[in-house]
Amino acid sequence: MLVRDTLLMKYNEIYNYLIKIFPDLIIDENIKELQYCVAGTFAHYLLDAYKNDSTDTLILAGNFIEKLYSYKDDEIDNLATVGYLEAIQNVWGNNSINPEEMVRYLGDTSKKWWIRLNNYWNGDLTALGN
């Protein structure tokens, strides 16, 4: 199935889009339909890229996450924020890497939601509302 790279992207196509961009990303067959688990695996993949100074991969990742927000779909937006960005914050932080290192690779919308996640973690329970 060819993944559409348009504003018509559907939630269930995100996995195929991700694998198209990151063909070396290995996802366990048992979780490939579980978008949030895939996001966690992707966060580990990015952690390895960071540790190996793979700037190109981090740039692609920032572009991928930013692109998710462009689809203007609540389910995809939530996956981008609570799936991908939050996974990066948790995985990197739990592995003694400052997650803020990823911010330089994010686009404007992704950065906005990154800040909102930080505000949420700091006690602003309304930070993730629209």
C-alpha cells in the first residue's frame, strides 16, 4: 500500500509513513498496530541516533513529527504529542540524556507542544488542552 503524503493522512497510515522514512527502524510485529508502542520504540531508536551523533536521523525525526501536526487531525495530533514527544521525553530522560537536546530538531508546532508537555509535567493540568 502506498502511503499518501498529503493532508488526507489517516491515523492508521502513520506506521507505514514512519517505516517509509526510517526503513532501518525495527518494530516488533506484535506491536506494529499499537501506535503508542511504536512511538516508544521510535524514541529508543532516536536515543541511539543521538548517542551515535546521527544528526540526519534526528532532523528527519523532527520533520516527521512536525508533519504529523500538519494533518489537522485530533487523533494524529494526540499521537504526535502524547505518543512521540512524550515518549522521547520519557525514554531519553530515563536513560540519562536530557530530552531538551531533541528540541533543536523540532519544528515550530512540535516545539509548542513540547513546551506544553513540559508545562503539564510541571503541574499545569490544562496545558494539553486545545
